[in-house]
Amino acid sequence: MVPLRVCHRLVRLRGVPSSLHHPVPTTITMAAPQPGCKTLRPSISSPSTAGPAPKRFRTMATDAAAPPASAGCSAMKAEFARHTEYLNTLNDKRERLVKASRDVTMNSKKVIFQVHRISRNNKEEVLSKAENDLAAVVNQHIGKLVKELHGTDFWKLRRAYTFGVQEYIEAATFCRFCKTGTLLSLDEINDSLLALSDKSVEPLQINVLDYLLGVADLSGELMRLAIGRISDGEVEYAKDICSFVRDIYRELTLLVPLMDDNNEMKKKMEVMLQSVVKIENACFSVHVRGSEYIPMLGSSAEPDYAFFGGADYD
């Protein structure tokens, strides 16, 4: 093996140009594969003065150029398509239930307003009209809920229609109390909905929580009714309302702590307590200061003006 120093001396003796005394950098590139070639041979090229070669950007293959999907991929797409169709159908049903629930709420409030027009002179007439309006709510609007809800849908979509059902229970129980002085039970409400359901599917059944929430709202309407009856001179009727609301509150006070989902019920119990206190205060004021209230309540008894200091007033 010849030493490198000896090679430099030989180059100088042979007259090689001085520009070649120093090695020139070279680049090694891989030649493009030719048809029929099995190996890639490196090719040595001199440095180019034209600049670096342009970059080749990667492009995504289109569906036409993509290879055919495997059987597993097509099955997964079909499964996702079924889930998409199910969720779209469920969302459409939820929107229809929300709209039907709003109609139930609006018309049930109209029934409650109708019952509040009751007085000693038009009780039968007002209650008859209110019952007819309530039957229309059941047939036209509750019927839409029954048609949409069957199987397990009334559990999954409960939040979409619960407020309408609560308002309907409030109106139905309010009418029953004004007519008979009793509370409409959950079984009676569910039995009235069986006629609207198709016998081939599971009928809509109002759950206990919605029923209790509706009964809790009933106390507010009874409070307004009691105040109105006192202003008309029906003090005994107001006392009956007070006793009725007090009994409901006492029973629910024992039940609510045992409920699992009782956040809404706790809020309504606070409002119910306020209604009970208002009714009790009104009845107590009439009972204690009856001599002041009776002349203003339209009583036929002779008014007593002794508390004005004018007993001999004509």
C-alpha cells in the first residue's frame, strides 16, 4: 500500500494542475430504478449550480385511486350509518316531544285560569267548562305524547316532556279538588291515558316523580284560591283548603328525604312551605280579627263599628 505522501509527490512530478491538488466535493445520488433492474447503483455527480431540486409534495389518494375497501371496513361503515340514523331519529322525536309539551303546558294553564274564576254563584258552570277544556288537552295534546312515546322512550326522553306532564297534573288535581275536595291519584291519571295508547305497544305511564312534582305545584294554586275565597266571604272553604295543603306538605316532608333524585322536589318543598304559611296567616287573621273582616266580606250580619269608636253611627 503506497503512503499518501508519496502519492502527492507523484502527482506533482506528472504535471497535474494545481486546481486538482485538493479533492472536489462530490454528491452521491441513487439512480432511479430502470425496468428490469433489481438493484440500485449509486451514481456520482458533480455539484450543480442550478440550485436544490424542487420538493415533491405528498398528495392523498382519491376514492377512485384508493384500493377497494375490505369487508371489515365496509361492515364498520354500515354500523356507523345505523347509529347515525338512530341518533337522528331520536333527536327528531325529542323536538316533537318538546313542542307537544309546550302545547300541554299552555293549555293546562288556561284550564287553571278558568278554575280561578270560580265563585259561590258560578261554581258548577266554571267547573263544567274547565273539565271540558281539560278533556280537550288530553285528547289533542297528551295524545301526541302518547303516540310518540312507547316502549322505553318515555324513560330516555323524560326531560323533553316532564314539564308539560307536571302542568297537566297540576290542572287535573286542581279541578278534582274544587269539585270533590279530594286529591286525584296517580292510578286514576294513568288509567285515563290507557284509552289513548295502542294496545300493541307499552302505554305511556306517568312516573311517580312527575306526579309528586305536579302535586307540589298544586299548593301554589290552592293558596291563590284560598285568598280569593276569603275575599268572597267563604272563610270555611279557605280553612278546608288550608287543612288540605297542610296534610300534603306533612306527608311529602316524610317522603322527600327517602327519594334518590330529589333536587327539584326540595326546591318545590320550600315554595310549598311558603304557600302553607300564607294560607295559615290569612285564615288566622280572619279568625282573630273577624269583627273587622266580616263587614268587608259581604256578610249579611249587621256591621259593628265599635272598633271605630262610633257605636251609635247611623
